[in-house]
Amino acid sequence: DHFDLAKISEELKDKNQAIVVYCSLGIRSETIANKLKKAGYTDVSNLYGGIFEWKNNDFDVYNSEDRKTDSIHAFSKSWSKWLTNGKKVYPEKAP
């Protein structure tokens, strides 16, 4: 929801490097993949089906500390019905 092409361009200087984008179901990330391709990135892939489909197929998921985890950000209670494997984690509400 907060994709910033300028910021990404600063961080990812090599426009030929492999990039895989994903979201919960693969819908929002497809839009981002298209924006990256239009910006000149040549090796961009969208994880079809998103992280939910990845985990539902029992593929490994790693957290930000590079540790294997079963916890998956479920985005919302209504979207979480599509995640059938793993532990559903919901975003914290702002105070």
C-alpha cells in the first residue's frame, strides 16, 4: 500500500538483478511488479498466489531474522480465509 518507486530505485540500483515481489494473494504485488518493469527493471517476478499460496503448499517461510517460521501476516480477518496452513498473524491497530 505504500510502494515508493523513488525509494526502491535508490536501494536497487542494478536494474538487471532478480526481484520477486509478493503480497498476501498476489494481486497488489502484480501491480508493483508492473511498475518496476515500466521503470526499467528487467528480471521482475510476481509470486503467483502470494505468500498464502506459498505457505498453503508447505514451502518454507523465513522471518526478518532469517529464521524459519509458520507465522504469516494474514492482512485481514476476511482475507485470512485463503490461508489454510500456518499461523495467522494480524497487523496491530494503531493506538
